[in-house]
Amino acid sequence: MDRGGAEKQVVLLAIGLAQAGHDVRVVLLTRDGPRSESLRQAGIDVVLIGKKFKVDPTALIRLTKWFGRWQPDVVHTWLFAANSFGRVAAKRAGVPVIIASERCVDPWKQGWHLAIDRGLQKWTDAITTNSEGVRDFYVDHGFSPDKFVVIPNGIEPAAASELATGIDRGTAFARLGVAEDRKLILAVGRLWPQKRIRDLIWAAELLGTLRADTTLVIIGDGPQRDEMLRHRDAISQVDHVRFAGNRDDVAAILPHANAFWIASEYEGQSNAVIEAMQAGVPVVASNIAGNRDLVIDGETGCLFELGDTGKLAEYTHEFFNNPQWAAQLATAAHTRIANEFTVEAMVGAHLALYQRLAAS
């Protein structure tokens, strides 16, 4: 229950199912986290199994017993550890419908990870994912395409009202320590290799040198924080690149950004990009499967080839020189999110899947 995209979608789905009248529990294998508070406020029980190490047979026993006591109609597991422990425990407990979920292109998985995933397909009625790119990745690694059901991420409508009634531009810039006369670029994500933060810093320095009026603010934390700070200090300056750590006010700050960047080398479907598009901020994203599901190049944002920091800076420079074009992209992006990526659609698609599988 950390502040990740998959965790956020679990929370939105669980709350949506509970509001539709279904009896929902969220079971955590290893530890709790900040996103559980929203579940508890919605009256949803959060159950902690307490897995102590990677291969903890006692956790499997506890999880199997818990399923046996509660006797759910559907167990839906998310991410590798839960997909592994959860499917085995659900099968042993006699759960009628077992569904897994893969949320990201996962090049980090070694052969044994994929072998476990493939082996557990025989006990799996469906595998949900949030993008065609994730499905294609797993199909390329020997998974059955018939198992996959693509359900795009949803963004809650409450975010729209929060954006409309949020803080003013001066307050937003002051919170980030940025002068109000500068162009603000935001990036939001965990500071680890997948996100290619180094590319963002290089592009921000290129753009800052070219224009002398831009600041990239990177919101998030992670294991590469110290390394990326050292990299920033070696090639750039604080006026060009700032690190803001984890924040709870991103939704209020986001509408005041002049551009949004994501340079990831792989994604499932980025909640941060969805939220930027909803907020009407023009997006420049790496040209990878997960981002292509959201950003239509030249229509709802711009895509650059992975690692091409010059193109990332160039597109953003064009945004600032041609604000009318940037506004057209942002408006089209906002409309697409409003029409295609709602929580109602996401919850409804899951519920239809559960009901279809339970009926059969």
C-alpha cells in the first residue's frame, strides 16, 4: 500500500466495488502502507498476512487458512509475489474464480519468475492488465493471449474538483521553491532506474541552458535519490532541476505546470501521465508501449525515442514558443482522459469480468 500506481488502482477498484454493494477485503502479504487509510475510511477491511521473507511457507499457510475461513467467490491477485502466493493459496482453499493482474512490462523478471507465472496460468481464469503493451510483453514470453483482459486505469472524478478549487500559481511555485516567472516542468515518479531520472536531468540542463527560464521539479523518492542529486550537482544547477521528495499536494500543484515529463524505459500505464493529461498539462513522454496507450503523438502530447534527451528538450522548447499548439494538445488530452479513463469504466469492466467468470 505504498504510493505506487498499482496500489492506487487497487484502492479505487476496492472502493468502487464496495460502493456497488459487494463485500470486499484487501489482503496484504508483507506490510501495510499509506494508501490503506482510504480503504479503512471506506469501511473496507485490510488484512495483513505478514510474509517475512521471499519464500515464506508460513505466509502461504496463513493465507490459505484465511481464504478457507472467508470463502470468497473471487480472488484477484496483483503483482508478482501476490500472484504467486495468492493463486496457490486460493486454489488450495477451493476459491471458484482466480484472477491475476500484471501491471507493467517487467524486463527485470528472470527466467524463474516467468516460469512461475507461466506455470500458474493453469489455475488462473483470467489475467487483467492495463495496457496492450503489457499483454504483448507477456505473450512474447510464452503466455496465452486468451488469458488476458485489458482494462485501462481509471482516475477518480474527485481529482477534477480538487484541481478546479486548488491553490493559486504563486502558492504552488512557493511550495516548490521556484520563482513564479519561470516555466515549470514536473516529473512524478519513484527515483529508481526504470524512470531514467538521469535523462530528465540532462534534458532539463539542455533546456535551461537554451532558454534560461525553465525549472524541472522531480516529485518522488526512492533508492537513487542521493545518486541523482550528485548527478544534478555535477552537470546542472538548482535553478534548472529541483527534487521535491514525496508530496501529498501533487494534484493541486499539477495544473500550474507548463509541461509534464516522463522518460521511463518501461511502464504499464502511468497514473502520473493520466493525472497530468486530466489537469490539462502538455505531456512529453518516452515512446514506449505503456505511454503510447495514453499519448497519441502530435494529438494528445508528444513522444520521444527512449534516451533522446535532445528531442525531449526540443519538444518542450516548442511548447513554450507556441503556447497555442501546447494548449491544443492539452485540451485533446483532457478530453481523452475524461471519455476513456474513468474510475466508473474501470470498476465496471472488472465487475463484468468477475460476474462472467463466476457465472461460468
